[in-house]
Amino acid sequence: MKREFILFISDLQAQAMHPDTAAFLRAVLRKYGKPTRVIQIGDEADQEALNEYGKNPDLPSDGDEIDATIRALRPIYKMFPRVDLLYSNHVLRARRKANKAGLSKKRFREWREVIDAPRNWRWYKGLFLRTILGQNVFVCHGRASNGLQLAKEMGCSVVQGHYHTKYCIEYTSNPAHLNFSLQIGCSIHTKHPAFDYDAENVKRPIIGHAAIINGFPILLPMLLNKKRRWTGVVP
């Protein structure tokens, strides 16, 4: 059987991405080899300057944030020149602000141009995959906090991100199929001031990525030390 390795990259949220993300992903490639497909689950940019609750005055301006986002993503671009991405809430912030202001999308550049992404980075509202074992898998940024319920509603396996404190694989079955819900964590740097709003929450974001290898979902957690830096271990 031909090997299948679908790599799922969690919410990067550059410019507030964890500084060890690229190093961790390189280590994943060294251990597991070249992916047959790479899917970034959405929120590749944070866009804190455009958040609906008001900009943090101690953080960079919108233009400076775009520049920082591009710098943060360049190692990811180099590693993964071909990626499928999911449209997501953080990425759509500018479009929503423009809609509220009554501005046509004709006035704005394509998102790929804004973040200077490779030509073969392509965005989708949702994706349907068929694994090497014949499983149908629906991939989205985040449609429901209960991923297992989403799998039941879709009638197939599902993969989603968005919910930063959820990172798990669960299964549900019916007389015809065994389906899974693969819930990916995120890649945020919790010490970044963009996440000051979350400092008092007891639940903490879970840093990690995931994969489907020959039809089987696996988690790829990025274990951190007390200083919130990657330990150098690849699961």
C-alpha cells in the first residue's frame, strides 16, 4: 500500500505565533518524511489590530503587524510551498470591517498578496478528503465546539481547529461506518501580548499539530518546558 501522510498545521496566528513552530515542524518532517498533502487549518494570521473589541494600543499598527506576519510566515512558506488552507475568523477580520464600512472588496488586494504567500497556497471554505483507506473526511476551521457531534451530523470523519483548548481524537460509530473527530490545538505564543486577554483563564491553549497517516489520525503535540519553549521532543 502506498504511504499517505496528510499533515495538518494548527492555527498559526502570526505575528503571535510560537517562536519554535518552524523548528518543530522541521523536526516532524525529519521524523515522518515528506507529506503527501499539507493543510493549514486557518487563522494563519492573528490580525489583532483589526479585532472587533478594539485594538490594543501597546501593540503594533495594522501595517506593522502585516510586516511582522510575513516575517513570521516566511520559514513556513519555504518549508511548505504548496498548502491548502481554510478560511477562518481571524483572516476574515479585514473583510468584515470593510463590509461594515460599506466598502467593496474591489478596493482590496487578495489575501495571498497581503501576506506575500506562495502561489500554491489555496484557500477553501471547507474540504472533503478521501483517505487511502477510503474514509471520507471533512476539514474545516471550526464549525462546532463538539467535534464528535459534528462528525455525526456530517456522517463522516472531521478535522477542525479554532478551539484552542481542545486537542483530541474521538470516535463515533454507526452500523455502516467508524468515524473520528480530530480536534487540532493551536500554535500561539501565550506570552505574546496579543493574548493578554486570555491570561486569567484556567484552561490554557494546547500547542500542537496533527496528521492522518495511512488513514489513522495522530496528534503531534509540541511539548513545552517551564519557560514555554519547545523541549526538542517529537512524538
